Amino acid sequence: MDESFDAFVVRRHGDDVERAIEKMQVDDLPDGEVLVAVQWSCVNYKDAMASAPGHRVARVSPLVPGVDLAGVVVGPGHSALTAGTAVLAHGGDIGVGRHGGFAGYARLRAEDVVPLPAGLSARQAMIVGTAGFTAALSIDELERHRLRPGDGPVLVTGASGGVGSVSVALLATRGYEVVASTGKDDEHPWLASLGAARVIGRQELDEAPGRVLGSELWAAAVDCVGGDTLARVLRTLRYGAAVAASGLTGGSALETTVFPFITRQVALLGVDSVSTGPGLRRQVWQRLAGDLRPPDFEALVDSEIGLDAVANALDRILHGGVRGRILVRLDHGPAL
């Protein structure tokens, strides 16, 4: 196959980064079993780090970023997939160690490819993307830990971010009483529209400064921040509750005590969407097309762009100027 296609390519030259749209051939793609004609991708914070000076997220150069993609199989190789199958892919080293979704084609390992669940379009899958998958995986983990609607308020920290905002919407869809925490006052109405029963400021989490335990407030929590925020959440969880943690924006250090774990039997559940096994990955995506399906996909969308606007979108997301998902539409296939 010798068809050329456009790709957004990042090249590193020492500490400098060059970003441009280039023509590529299918033969330029890395080894893999499955060739996909990409229809949709989306912009993530990880894509911004992979394409910015001073970050070491990208492991190869040149690199086509785009940790999420959805499209149609055109070359199934020796996989169990067939040509024409609608698929999505994320995780593994897509967009950081091998070319990702900001291109007309992607060649992928079979274990990273998920057949698109019935009732979910390629565009909708990219509205969900890695951020939504991480949110759904967080809820799935909490429910494995016995959380059920009606148990009490569920806290979401960093609620105006990608994982946080989708967590609010999905938890509300499941019937939970959601309390959204954000440091952005102007995002309170938006979070309420996504289903938050209450929106609080970041400072309101510090209800017991200096104490090893605070009041038992939360039946569970989805923490997208880490650091001191996670420590505050741990000391205010109810007895037997759990927090699903996936964020590091507040820092990687966790200064806490053993008191929440021993005297209240709380659990800290780490959530990793990169190395999730194929079986669980497919199961969670089935839930995203079913009981965890967002009630209003468009409410989660910031904008829809082509490859020519990706560079600007990466800069926006790196500097915190995005609310919701930025979709990237490629040239293949129908809009939905």
C-alpha cells in the first residue's frame, strides 16, 4: 500500500522541538499487526507534554502524537480482527513510543485495539477518549470495592479537568450524589450541568488542617489531583470507603499517616489506564456504551479541529486553557 497521508509530526533536536504537518507513507509506520484508517482522535495533556520542549514523555523522534484514535481496520494482519471493523485504540506506547492518532493511518499492536462497542460512534469514542476511559475505570474499581448508588456523596477532585469532568457526568448517570471540587470558580455552573449535586472550591477540602483524621464525609472519591489533595481526601473518607486515584498534577508525594487505613479501613485504589489488560479494557468500553454511557456527549466537547489546528490546541491544553475535549477529525470516513 503506497497511499500517502498527512500527519502531525514532532521532531526533537536537542532541547528544541519542531512541529509540522508532513506527508507520510504507510511504510513509514512502525511494526504492528493491525493497520487502521484513522477517522477521529482527540487532544490530551499527555500529547501536549510529548510535543513540548523540556518534557521527556516522547520516547522516539520523529513522533506522531495522539494517544487516542478511532477508525476502521484496513489491514488486520494476523489478528482476529477483519477488514472494515470499526475500532478504537489507546494505551500502551501509542503516541509516545510509536506513532499515534494525529495521522491518516496508524499501525498498532493487536492487544491495543478494541472493537468499537455497538451503539458508540467513532466520534463519541474520542469524546470519551483516555480521559473518559480513566474515569470509567475509576468508577469500575470503586464499584468492585462495593460502592453503590445511595451510599452517600462521592467526591471528584480536579473536577474541571478531563478525567474529573467525565467522572462527574458518569457518576451522575449511575445515580450517585456527586460533589465536584475545583479551583476554578467560573466552572461551577458547567459542573452542575454535568450532574454535580454540589460544587465546592478546592479550599473547602481542608476541613481538618493539621489533624490525622477529619469528619467522615465521603462514601468514595475519584481523585484526579494527587499530592496534598489526595491526603485531605484520605482523612475525610467514611469508614470502609475507597478513593480511586489517577492524578499527579498536585504532586507525586503523598504525606499522610496510617490512621485512615487502619482506624477507618479506607482503601487507596491506583488507576492506570495505560497498561490495562485487553479483557478489562474491552469490558470497561462496553460499560461506556451501556450503563456508564455519558448522557450528553456534546456537553463534554470543547471544540472540533483538523490537523492544521493541533499545534494551537496542544499549547492551549498545556497551559490549562481547555474545558472539555478537543476532537481531531481526520480525512477518512463519515463524520459519525
